[in-house]
Amino acid sequence: MLIDTVKTTPFTDQRPGTSGLRKKVKVFQEPHYLENYIAGIFLTLGEKAVKGETLVLGGDGRYFNREAIQIIIKMALAYGFGRIMVAKDGILSTPATSCVIRKHKALGGIILSASHNPGGKDGDFGIKYNISNGGPAPEKITESIFAASKTITEYKIAHLPDFPLDEIETFVLESGQEVAVFDGISDYVELMEDLFDFNLLKQAIKAGLKLKYDALHAVTSPYAKRIFEIELGAPEGSVINADPLPDFGGGHPDPNLTYAKELVGIMNGKDAPDLGAASDGDGDRNMILGKNFFVSPSDSLAVITANYGVAKAYKDGLFGIARSMPTSLAVDKVAEKLGLNVYETPTGWKFFGNLMDADKVTICGEESFGTGSNHVREKDGIWAILFWLNILASTKKSVAEIVKDHWAKFGRNYYSRHDYEAVDTSVANTMMENLRKQLADLKGQIFGDYQVAFADDFSYTDPIDGSVSEHQGIRVIFTDGSRIVYRISGTGTVGATIRIYLEKYEPDINKQDLEVQSALQSLAQIALELSQISKLSGKEKPDIIV
Ligand code: VG1
Ligand code: CO
């Protein structure tokens, strides 16, 4: 095998964000841009360490997926991996990648995705490296990839023709190295069958439980078709928009009320099925809907935790729970009743990995439509939807009844996120700086009905390896438990996205039926006042309210 050594010059903007490196497709298409970053990953791992090891490779099928895969295969061979496992057609969801890395004892995996960001040639692309536990690389590794990408002067790539990816086949090279094109769906389906009682779900569907799943033209299409329609027997057409397209049909593959419009229409219509669900571009997010009813992701985490016993794999008990700091405290109420620890981590799934590896937590969640468990080391959209299906099948209640009963028992955490998009980065940083300066004086201050109990700039010390992550969001906590949290997104590709998270706890069952935004109105007002975001950004209103 001939290996080319290619001269290159470093880029200075390859710092990975909350979930790997994300940029416009056009940026990734610049000469050497992709190659430099991939070399950064392999150099960080070390050529000795990768020698003979297995690398898992796949993506969410977006524009540039196939081209990037060919380059990465050839580079992985040049840097000495023994076996590159590439998913057929390059299609591998994020949770399935995690599953395959663990099952096949790979050294790691590369996921090509920009998740819920739009695709197509003018859209976004992304790369994420996952380690041998199947989870996103921790900050220590991502920082060292970034450092490598800033000093790189050359990289290696095997001089070989492209590998066909449309058939399951293993190519053995003269060097003994292998490129194995594998079925990216089966291992994941098997894992789901281990976790949930498919017979129970099948019977419930046969008895009339109806579901509609919107794949949003993204990676979960073949997984959902196989699981919901073939394995569980839901009628054909239960999975919609089930053809993966490189531009996701022009939409945002983001499962929320704004972007999963078709599904929302169906669920608010008169023949709405019992459960409506959707996932994002790479299959790690989920949205849960009932008939005319939206389940906030934070509530979904709490309901799943409260009902853990219905699912086969969890009925013997849970280790503990973890949630990202901005996620509502609804799950904390449940954990308290169950006598479980709750770990509060910074935003991003990578912070859950150590806790799961050390058997400290079983179920994890984020407010951003992310829920999962220690069956893999990524959040998992289809897993969450199967869990809900299991809860519906076992309780025989509707989605709305399940959530309302939950609120009656544990109280309701009104919750919303207000996003200001494409804000000038320096404006966003100024806003955060101004907030930081006010922190010390906020304690005790009164705003209408609210009094500040405590305010800080969230810092996290990993209980397992002691690593410290600072500046993970500014939180203002009030004496009644209400909270305002401010963060700058780490996944955007245009300017800065400012996220303001609002939460108010309502234990009184008679006051739990308010519209969410009106329940949070005074808090939203306080959030504006403290941050002066409208004045600074020139935006009167948030661009997106979730
Ligand atoms: C967002 C979410 C975060 C999630 C991350 C990756 O990050 O807030 O909870 O883990 O996306 O999700 P940020 O930094 O933009 O707030 V996914 O589905 O990309 O990989
Ligand atoms: Co995603």
C-alpha cells in the first residue's frame, strides 16, 4: 500500500464545541480542512495506540458524508488501524455508533454529523470522535485534537481507489488491514430487543395502540422502519419521511414543535394516534407527543425515571440519574422519592460517560430533547420512544394522562428555552461578562414576587477523574426554586446563539394548567432585565422558543 505524505498548513478554527467540530459544508470542503482535523484525532490517539485497532465509521447521510468517509478510510489505513468498520452506505446513527464501538471492542469511532443542523451543500457538516466506551471524547482529548490541528504541517493518506459502500463486504489489503462494510442497523435492533419486551409492545400495537414516527428524512429512517413497522408490526406508513436525504428534504432535522411540523399537524388533528415521536439528523434526540399534547424533554426524563420498572432491562433498579445543569429539576423530585442520587453536569453528553462507566448513573437526560441510559454512551432517540411505548403499553393510559398524573404526584416544573440566534459573538460575550459582574450582588435582591437565593457561573468537577470544567452557564436561582440560566451554544455555525432557560416549580395541582409561556412570563421579564439582551443584540424577541 502506497502512502502519500501531504504537506499542509494548520487552521486555527478547529476547536470542537459541545458535540465535536461543526462548520459549514463549504468550510469542510476547503483543501486539507477535513484531513487536518482527522490527522489531529489520529495524532492525539498516537500511532502506536491505533496500530492494529478497530475504528468504527459512519454518519447521518448528509451532504459530503460519502466523500468524507472515503478520505477517512484511507487516512485511518495510513495511520495504521487494523480494521475500519464502515457502515453500509455510510449510514450509522449516533447511538448505533456507540453500540457498535462497544460491541465490537473498537478503539473508537468517527461520527460524521452536524446533528439537528440543516444539511445540503449550503448546510452544516460535523465530525465527532468517540472513545472506546462508545461515548464522545472528553474535553482532555478534544483539546488535544485542537492543539494538534494548530501545529500540523503534514498528514498521511493511503493511495487507494474508493471503497464501494453499498454491499456488505470485507476488503483485506496486502498489509493485512481490513475495511469491513457492515450492516449498521442490526446490532442496534438487537440491543433494543434486549432492553425492551418486544412481544409486549407488539401485542399492544396489535390491540390498537397507534404511533406515528417522523424520521425527518434523516438517519433513523431505516432503524425506525425496521423496529416499529417490521419488528413491532405497526402498519406501514407509521413511519413518515423515512427516506434519508443528503439535505433532509430542505428542512431542519430537529425534533421540536417548530421543525417537525407535519407530525405536529397529525398529532393535533382529529385522528391523532396515541403516540407521536421524532428524532434528529443523527438519531440521538427525541420528541414525544400525545394527542394534542407536547411532553417537554425535561418532563420526559422525569416520567421515564418514575416508570423505570416497566422496561425489562431496568426493572431491577437504577444506579442513579444525571442531567445537564439547564435541564429542569423535574427528575430531581422523582429521584428524591426513589432515593437516587442526581448528578448535575455541564451541557453535552460527554459529561455523562464517566458516571455511567463507574455505575453511578443509569438514566441521563438533557432539556434539548436528549434522553438515554447506560446501554450505550450517547443519547438515544429511538430508545426513548420505545420507553414511552412501553409505558403506554404497560399503564394503558394516554400520554397526557401519564404526564398529568406525574405532575399531580411530583409537582410541575414549567420550563422553556428562549434562543437568540446569530448574535454577534462579541455582543454575546459582553452580555455574559456583564452578568458575571453582577453575580456577587444578586443574592437577596427582589424582583416582583421573586427573590434571588443564589447566583453563580456554573463550574463542574468530574467526581470520577477530578477534571474541572468552568464557565458552563450562569444560573440565577430564586428562593422558590425557580431558575434562570444563560449559556452560549457550542454547536452553532453562525455567530453566537444565546440560550436563556426558564424554570418555575408549581406543586399546586390547581395551578398546573397554565400555558407555559404565561406561567414563565415574569421570569422571562427578569431574564431580559438582568441581561439587557434586547438592547445589546438589537433583537426584541427570541428567534426560537422551545
Ligand atoms: C446543544 C444542546 C446540548 C446537546 C448538544 C448536542 O448544545 O443544548 O444539550 O448535547 O446540542 O446535541 P449547545 O451547546 O448548542 O447548547 V446533538 O443532538 O448535537 O449532537
Ligand atoms: Co443529534
